Amino acid sequence: MTTATGGCGPAGLAAAVAAHLGRAVPPEWLAALEAVPRDRFLPSRVWLRDGHGGYRPCDRAAEPDRWRAAAWADGPVVVRVTEEPDGTVRPLSSASAPGTVLAMLAAADVRPGARVLEIGTGTGWHAGLLAARAGDAGVVSVELDGDLVAPARAALAAVGRHPLVRQGDGADGWPAGAPYDRIIATCSVRAVPAAWVDQLAPGGRLVTPWASAWCAYGTLVAEPTPDGTLRGRWLAGGSYLPLRARADAASGTVAAGPDPLAAPAEAAGLSPWAVAGDDYQAQAVTGLLTPGVWHVWDGADDEPGVHARLWLYAEDDAGTAVVEVASDGTTTARQAGERRLWDEVVAGWRWWREAGAPALSRFGLTRSAEGTVRVWLDTPDRPVPRR
């Protein structure tokens, strides 16, 4: 058992997770936290938030207290990064926040003896928790990054856990072990891969973090029906790195498109922070209602009279927009191209507000056996308006 001082260690982590969940950690997962100590799965060098929107390394030997505090905190810890040409550090893999992990595991309702497929092994800690609950023989974990597989296996073996860990493309699942009672992803998806649906056992359950072009937020909990349909709802919470594939995908990469700054300015009619601020449920709903539209903030501090700009782009390259907030608070929008992206976002936000600003948990998804997807509010016969 790991020994630690202060609030560090399994007991302190359990208290932090309980605060996150708003209830005590269920006994079966409390036992798993004790049996699978999180600090045993983190590398000696991790990357932690620097307080300025970026990351800086933390080495266990050089900063043992900072490293230990991160290991036992209810927060994500980046374990693998890539550095951009401009020096920006971009996360590739992380150990997810324990509170979010336990919320997902609770939603999955994993039982002893269940057959479980995990998408994204990462450090191996999540697979260890699953194995502690379901049993080693029932857990298969698939990891794309070959450099992570051996360390995860070693960390699992060191705490006495031996689930099957394999390198592979998570979008393909792991057919050799199918069908699965539970499929749990530790990465976000914008569409449910067909392989996951095919490998889910009758009466099974899929739990996966969700993302749209707009934002990564929410967790889909879905179950199959006898006719091959997958149906479920979103839970609030869960912001994960995206599912990566072997081949680079074009999703999320768009051409520059027409320059919206050349278009005439109009009254924006809505604060951009209403849809791209701290209200993550509003962001998630915006992503559901306006698929394929993504945004990026520009501080514009170097331009006199301009406080901030919100840029919008369409993945189908049919439009661009920019919402500009002046130093005096005046907000204007400029839109270019076939699609008027800001109008779409505002219309979606107004529909949501007129519906009473329903929580994300009231939204659901139905995926037909043919792959057609419908998003709905409260019941499948109440589809949401989408472009």
C-alpha cells in the first residue's frame, strides 16, 4: 500500500472523489482505489498546468511534493505530450481526473465477472480499477500508442493485476474478445464507431466521453436494442482528449475559408461568452445543435478598441464568422460564405433557452443499425433542430 502524508494517498483521494460525486464513493470502488494506487501508474515525469493556459514538466525527483500532490489530487495529469514548432506543448495522453473516472465507472455499472472492453489504456490505472471490480480475465484494454502499452502492463503487474492489454486502433474495438457486457472509452468521440456497436452484447452498455466540433464535454451512456439500434442519454461532465486513429483524420481541420472581416458588421444579438464561456452545458448543447462548427478565441490585445474576438469556422468550408467585443462592450458579428454560422449558433441558443435551458442529461441520441443518428430532447419522438 502506498504511504503518503497529509491529504495524499487513497483515503485523501477517496474524500476528494466523494466531494466531486456529491456522495460517498461506493464500497466496491473504494476497495478498487485502495487496491490500485494511482501514484503507481504515473511516470516520473508528468506535465501539469502552468497557470497560464499551458503545461510545464514536473519531475518526481526534483519536485517530489508537487508530483505527489498531483498524483493524489482529483485532477487530470498529462503523461505524454508533443511539442509544436512554436514551443507549445500539446497533451497526447493523460491520467484522467479520478472523480470523472469514478462517475463513468458508476454509470457503467460494472459487475463482477462482466466482460469489459476499455478503449484507451493510457497509464493502465483505469484498466486496473476495472480488473479489480470485474476480474482480470474479463477485462480487455486497447491502446493506440505502442510506447504506453509496456509501461501500463508493468504497472498493472506491480499491483497484482493482469487484464489483457493490447496495442490497436480503439475505433476497431477488439473483435477477438467480443461480445462485451460493457464498453468504456477513456477518450472522447464525435460519433460512436460501428465496431463498438457490433461488439456490444445484448443488454450491454456503452459509456464514452463525448465531443463535438464546438467542445469536448459530456458522457454518453447508451444501450443496444434488439433491432440493432443504440439509444442513450448524455450525462454532464467528462472532458477528455479525443480518440486517435492510426491514420490522420481530416476532422477538425478546415481551409481558411472566406475572410469574415471583409463582411459588413451587424449587431451580434448575443454575448459570445453565452455559448463559448464557462457554461459547459451551454457549450455542449451548442455543439449538438450546430454540428461541424468550431470556434477559437482571440484576445486581440494588440488592437486598439478591441477586447476579444470569437472566430467560427465550418468543417464543410461553407462559412466563417467572427464576433468582436469592443473595449466599450459593443458586440458585433461579421459572417461570410454560404452558411451564416453565428446566426446558426444564436438560433440554437435561443431554441435552448426557450425550451427552458434543459440540462444536458435531458438530451439523448439514437443511432440506427444503418448508422443514422438522431439527437432528441426528453424522448426520441422529440428531435432537436439541427442544421
